[in-house]
Amino acid sequence: MTARVIVVTSGKGGVGKTTATANLAAALANMGKRVVAVDGDVGLRNLDVIMGLENRIVYTLIDALEGTCRLNQTFIRDKRIENLFMIPTAQSRTKDAVTAEQMIEVCGELRKEFDYVLIDSPAGIEAGFRNSAAGADEALVVTTPEVSAVRDADRIIGLLESMDKSPIRLIVNRIRPHMVKKGDMLGVSDVLDILAIDLIGMVPDDEAVVTSSNKGEPLVLSQSTPAGIAFRNIASRIEGKDVPFMNLDATDSGGLFGIIRRAILGH
Ligand SMILES: Nc1ncnc2c1ncn2[C@@H]1O[C@H](COP(=O)(O)OP(=O)(O)O)[C@@H](O)[C@H]1O
Ligand SMILES: [Mg+2]
């Protein structure tokens, strides 16, 4: 096996990276792929909770790096989905606990055993982002359709390009179509015009995300909610399938766009 190693990142925090990592990992595993989701967000670890695996942590990635255990002893196998694994990180350490060289080495090891390695990373302007992304080939950039998030995404895309990640593809998360229609929120095409990278999916704002996170049960497993379907579609597109984009009726916000574009790009 030679895994594709994909970092899930963003410019701004709180836009849905961990949610996306958990759901895409579950969806890809459901499609029969052998997947490991790595928590690369040292100190703010969340992936274990969102995946509902927090009670099963014995060793973390940091333990493996410090030689306390072997890397495969950190694997937590998901009992609900075959072929789905998670590697937790430590909560009580700072972001410099993992170096870029260590991440490259870890990803090298994981490549041999999996089809996909998905890395949940800290937001891009935080320390530790570069390290967590160091071992990845590809990047998924998550943004919400908010001016500050899009502006920060613009910065992080530049960084990822300088790190030679390819492809770098965009997930626009938490879209509220009725707000876009009223011109109160950026539409997806507005965001794409500004960021000029390929879109891999749009995910609606969906209360089911909150319930599923609290229950530790990835959405793609249980329900056909709008966000669950959106994440499944993204997983299929990662696999190279040509899945039409959802019609969120939210592609264009009309007049708002010109104003926002100037605010973000300065022209
Ligand atoms: N599509 C969505 N609909 C509704 N809530 C969402 C959606 N995506 C993320 N959230 C919520 O937003 C918050 C931040 O998500 P999270 O994945 O932890 O972001 P990050 O990892 O980027 O900090 C969480 O409370 C999560 O439940
Ligand atoms: Mg997170």
C-alpha cells in the first residue's frame, strides 16, 4: 500500500477541520479504504472526541515519538467501521512537541499500511501548522463563507503552495443558502473567485453536525443529513469519482461580492 497523505487545514480556527477530517475518514473507510485519521493539533486535541474514541486512548503520537511505544500501539481501531483507525495526540503538550522531520517520518511509516492518511491540523496561522502538514502530499483547505475565514484561507493557500502541496482543494463549510440569497453571506462562487483554487465540496450548515459531534458518531455513518451527504460526496471526489455538486442554491450573493472582494484582496 502507498497511502495518499492529505492534510486538512484552514487559515482561521473553528471552521470545521476536525469535523471534516472525522467525516471524510469515516466515509472513505465506508467505501472500503483503509484509513487512518491523525490528530495533528497538539494541545487542542479534538479528533478523538468527534470520532467517539476518547475513552480508548492508551498511547498518543507523542508517546510514539518519544519512544515510549511503537507507532502501531497508538492506533485506535474504530469498532463501527472496518478499516478505520485514529492516532490521538497529547493534550498537555505544546505545538512544538512534533517536528516537521518527525511528521515526515511518521507519514512515511503510515503510507505503507494505509490507503489514506488524513491529518487534522491546527489553523494555518498557528505555530505547528507547518509541522503537522510537513508529511502530506495534498491539502484540503476548509473555510466558511465569512470574510475573515476567506481572507485567512487566502494566506494559507499561499503557504501550502510554497510547501509544494498538490492538489490543494477547497471545502466551503457551513453555508446558509437563505443568507446567501438575501445577500447577507458570501456564495460559493464568490469564495472561489477570491481564492482561485479547485472546489472539492460545499457543506451546508447543519444542526446534525453538532449532535453527531457530541455523540462522537461521524455523520456519514448514521444519517442522511445534508452535511453527511456533502461529506460523502467529498470522499467520492477524493476517490476521483465525478459527483455533481449539491444544489445549495447558494452560489452567488450578487452585490455583496464586490464589496467583500475589495475588503479581502484590496482591489
Ligand atoms: N456544517 C456544519 N454545520 C453546523 N455546525 C458545524 C458544521 N461544521 C462544523 N460545525 C461546528 O463548528 C464548530 C467547529 O468545528 P471544528 O470541526 O471543531 O473546527 P476546527 O477543527 O476547524 O476548529 C464545532 O462546534 C462544529 O460542531
Ligand atoms: Mg480542530
